[in-house]
Amino acid sequence: MRLLFLVDARSPIAASWIRYFVAHGYDVHVASSHLCPPQAIEGAKLYQLPIAFGGVSRSHKGSNAAGSGGGFVGALRRLDRVTKGRLRSWAAPIDLLPHVPRLRRLCNAVAPDLVHAMRIPYEGIMASLAVRHRPLLISCWGNDFTLFTATAPDRLLVRHAMLRADALHCDCIKDVRLARRWGFDSRKPSVVLPGAGGVDQSLFHPGKPHLNGYGLDLPADARVIINPRGMRLYVRNDSFFRSIPMVIREEPAAFFICPGMQGEPYAEKTVRELGIHSRVKLLPQMSRENLAELFRLAQISISPSTHDGTPNTLLEAMASGCLPVAGDVESVREWIEPGSNGLLCDPNSAESIASALIKALHDANLRRYATDCNVKMISERAGYDKVMRHAATFYRNLIEQNRVHSERQ
């Protein structure tokens, strides 16, 4: 089976999914929508195809696409995250059009049995414009139908993508319903599976952490809370940081670790202004291995998001024995029953976040029950091998359906 993926090949979520097919002997081709290292996904044939200002990402030695730091690209790269996001939502669709012929030529040259575009903006949109006479599977990750449909150009292109898609992969049930509102034919096949292909429970599991470095010399009685979401437009880290003094007043041993926030100006500034630097550690981006150790170090994981599908870090935290505290959004309720295996909060309210975290810290029985419940749930619903076997079967069925349909025409 020959597969062509259109993805951001820098993404660990995409890499986790694709590596299964490489490991199982599929002929795997990857067109990366952002500049990436030549060996970003070992064993796959990689093509650099930066779209929607994917060349704004920092260039990598050995990449065969341009992405200089000067001129417009350099200026765009230097913008702050919010301004860059707003500008990209209007300008990126225009940047897709020149690349349509390139992707079409690549698709014709590779001649894949299946094209899988892993998320709608802008890989799925690009594929919907370029891919012809091949079955097209589009993935929706989390907030593609909510946060990324704020502008008229994006709404038009999302609808086009859903009308063109032959099949749909979502990471939550909610998005299957939303996809149909955006034009996806309910008679076409769809599947709901975690975006990264599930959780590797040989890596994410409860136990004693083994951490080296990062200056995490914590007191023996530290009650550790981890925020693994980093700086994202749809995560209310402002509410999260403002909740910390309230939590510390009730539980002085509380300690907060924040991967992916080291060097982020807003996070650094807010921690200083709130005077919480002695109880908060901002960490750099983590490898999956180190993130797993941090989850084992923590008792509680917090995800204060306002838009979401099924966050991979939520599943990984649950598999590792953290009690999940998350923003009360529909997709998260597919995994968390409040007061049973986790807690939900209003992500817009620092008081609501603090209240949930304090309850999580004080309720040892809830934490113990949630650990047992969640480890079992992840094994049954989100174990990596089980999820990816399901995905491979879905691919084969989709390809066979396309073959039969083509023979009848």
C-alpha cells in the first residue's frame, strides 16, 4: 500500500501516526507543509512543500525549500504569536494557490493508493484543491471547526474541503457532527481515533519519575501540578497563572511546572508580576520521554482550554496517573466524568481553575480512583497498537471502496 501524507512533518502527533505505517512496511511518502529536517520521519520519503507561510518556520540545514530570515518572511517570523496568528488566518489561504500545481504534480508522480491530509487548516484545504482521482482522507484536530473558522476565507475553504473529502478522521465525536454541518456527506466513512494514534503505555504510565536536569530540585513534600499545553491561542494561560496565588494560599506545598513556556515573554513576565517565581518552573519544549517523566512527577494535570478536540497531552497525563483538570468543553467530556475520573472548570475564570485544583490536591481518594480508572480507560480506548490497527483497517477499506467504485464507473 502506497500512502501520501500531507502534514507538518515537525509535528510529533503526525510523526507518531505515520511511523506505524513505516514500521509495518507500507510505502510511505510525506509532503511537509512546513520546513523540517530531511530525516524528520525516518523511513519515509520526504518532500518539502511549505504552504500557508510554512516557510516562516525556521529553516533547517539540508532542507530543499527556501525560508530565509529576510524580507517579508523575516518580518512575519518576528511578530508576536497573536498578531502572527491573526495575519495568517487572512493571508494564508492566498498563499495556498501557487502551491496547488506542485502538490498535484507530486501526487501524480507518487501515485498513492490514498492521500491523508492531517488536519484541515491548511493541509486538508490544500489537498482538497489539488488531489484528483485519488481517495482523500482528511483529519480534523481539535479546533478546526471552531477556532479556525473565524474568517470568511477560512469558512469557504473549510466547506470546500469537507465537500471534497472522501473520508474523515476526527479525534472526538463532536467533530464528526460539526463536519456534517460544514458539508461532509454522512454517507461517507468516518472514524474517531486519537490524533497521535493513541498512547504508548510503555512510555506513559504511572511510576517513579527519573528526571535529569531542568533544575527540578523540589522539596520532598511538593504537590506538583503540570500544565503541558504550552502557549496556544485557545488555552487560557492568563487565567491559569492568576489562579496560582489562590492555590498556594490554600496549599503552600503546591508547585507548578510548565513545559514549553520557557522563554515565552508573556509567561516570564506574568510569573514575575504575580510574584510566584519560587513556585513555578517554566521549562523548554520536552521530548516525549521527558514529558512522560514529568507526568509521573506530577499529581495533577491542568488544561485550561476554550477550544479543543481530544488533547494528546490529556490522554498521556491520564495514562501516567495524573488527575486531569480541564476546561469544560464538549470533547473533553467524552473522556472525563467530573468528580469521578477528573475535574472540569471554567477556563476563563481563575477562581474556577483554582477551586478545581484545590479540590484535586485535597481529595486523595479521587486521585487514587481516577488513576486506576484512567489507566484502564486509556488501555481500552486509546492504546497505540489498538488504535493504529484500527486506522490501518480503515485505510484498507477506504482504498478497496475506491477501487470498487472506480471499476463500476
